[in-house]
Amino acid sequence: MQLIYIICIITYNFAMLLKNTLSHHVLFWLKNRGDLDLFIDGLHTLADIPSIRHYHVGKPAQTFDDVVDRTYDAGLLVLCDDVEALNAYHAHPIHDAFVEKYARPLVEKVVVHDAVNA
């Protein structure tokens, strides 16, 4: 019975995490793939920005679906409460430092998708 209770709590918390959420999904293509570890370290510095509710840094998954684009080198998913929180994220000095130290010198191409609950 305790296990069912724990599963219910986890499911509820995950549902609340996604409710009224703005997702900011960024895909990066690097100039030099040898810089991937350095770049991923840089992405993790963004976690300290207070307006972020949750974040995930990743690399292309080796799935087997033909429609999946695996040409990018690194991805960032940021979950925020709303547009104002995303604007605060973009204006934060940590974000500015990331852009100057990692994005500008290392990134060849970036694609951004922002979405709200439908």
C-alpha cells in the first residue's frame, strides 16, 4: 500500500510540474564536436538561474525512429512558470555569461522552440 501511495505522490508532483508550464527547448550544433563536454558543462551553469523551475541537458538519444533528428550535438530543456520567468532567465547574468563564454565561441547553429500548455 505504501508503494501505491508513493507512486501517486510522484505522479501528482510530476503533473503539477508540467501544469501551466512554458517549455524552452534549445538544440545546439557545435563548430567542433570535440568541445561537447566543455559545452555541456556550460549548459549546467544555467541551472542556478532562479526563474527556472526545472531543466534537462542532453545529447541525441540513439533511438530507432526515422523521423528523429539526431544531427544536433546538445540539447537544453528549460521549464519556467510563464513568459515573464523566461524573460528573467534570458536577462540573468548567468545566461549572459553562458552566451559569451560558451555559446558564441562554440556554437555554429541554434534552434529554439518555446511552447505553452495546450
